[in-house]
Amino acid sequence: EYMGISKMEKVSAMALKNKGNECFHMKEYDRAIEFYTRAIEMDPTNSTFFLNRGLVYKNKNLWNNAVKDAEKAVQLDKSYFKAQLLLAQGLIEAGKQDVSTKRIKSGIAKLSECLELAKENKDIASADLIESNIRTSQKILKLKKRSIKDEKKENMMCYLDDLLSTQHLPGPKEDEIKKKAKKLMDYNFPKPVTIDSLEFLNCRIMLQLMSDPVIDNEGLTYERAALTTHLEKNGNFDPTTRNPVLYYYPNRSIKKAIATTNTGYITEEDAATDYHTLHFSQFIQ
């Protein structure tokens, strides 16, 4: 026995998990949850059972439930990379419905931890995917902050309207107070700065926002990893001008602009989108 669980119970729990997997693949999610739950009741020490049920909740967009199962899986096995990824994604997705940014920030921090683990394990594919999702999460955080500010501003204006309605002021006087109040609101809750294009911050090879920009002797800027990969695979020439690359070094001015963009700006595309979605291809086990 292990922690009061017999070998027979563990075998039976695994059989229930396998039935849950079959239901999952057939997209019979409610039945899958039932089987995983029964497996957990029989053997609550198996982190895989919690992960699999959490992934079903993810597919049903029941993010609070997914977070609870991912937390339990990580509690049972702190090195469980897939459970940590689900926890990070769940915190961010569930945090979209919160009145604060706390869970979104926690999810981004957890994603950063996953990124370091992927790099340590030389899992390049996972590292690239996580970096992409971190950038998306930063957009989610910016939009959430703006949503909270807009809601506060709207609530304060509604409160002012209700207050003025009890004062029986002359029309012009009431309008004057509202104009002054709106001016004060706009000062305390400024609209986010929007920029139409961030193309100058995009890598010419990846066509995505750079994180580690370098400039070569041709005066062109690329993402470091993209440029080094190009030089190794295609030869020692600039991918745009085709002239020899003699040297390259960090483009600190572009990196500073990218840092400003990540923290202070919202693109027109971001402003037109309610919320982005994180994408991780995770499979049951």
C-alpha cells in the first residue's frame, strides 16, 4: 500500500482514467469528468488524474475548475511541466472575468517560470510557444487594466449624475459641473495611447515583435535568434540586402522602444479586440 491506497485500487483508478481518456477523445467531456473524478476518489495521489480533468475543464471553458485541478496537480508534483502550463493559462483566462489584474499577473509570472524551465531543458519548441503566449498575455493585461479604468470612470460619472439629480440645479449650471467633472475624469483616467503601426519593431525575418533585437553592419535590425539561424542555414549574408554580415550587436534603442510598447501602448488591433486567447497544444496522458 502507498498512503493507504492498495495496489489494486491504483490499478482500478488507472482503468477509470483510461476510460476518461476514451471519452475525452470522443469529446464526451461530461463523461470524461465523471471517470476522472472517480479515479481521483480512488487514488487522490496521482497528479495525472487532476491534469487530465483540468484539461477537460479547459475545453469546456470552465477556467476556475481548471485552475483548481492544475494547482492540485502541481501540489502533488512540483516538476509537472504540463500542469504548470495549464495553471498559468487558467489563471490568465479566469482572470479576464475578475475585477482586478491579480490572477492575470500571477499567470504571466507562472508562464515566465515555465519559459525558464523550457530553456533549461533545451526545449526550443516549447520555449518559442511560451514566449509567444507571454506577449499575448501582456496584451491581455493591458486591455484588462483599461477595462477596469473605463468601468471606474463610468461608475463615477453615474454617481455624479445621481448626485446632481437631487440638487435641482439650473440646466446651465448642471452642464457646467458635468463638463468640469468630465475634464477631471479624463485627466485621472486618460485613454491609452494607441499607435497605428509597430512594423519598425518587427523582425524582418519573423515578422513579429522582437524581444532581443540586434543591428548588423548593414544597419538593419533583426531578432537575434532569427538572424543567427539564417546565418547558420543560408550563409553569411544579410537576408534583406544580401551583402556580407561582418558583425552585429544589440540594438538598445529598439529594445527600449519595445519595452515601452509592452508596458505603455495599445495598438489599434488590440483596441478592437476584446481579449486574445492563449494557445497551448496539451494532450491528456
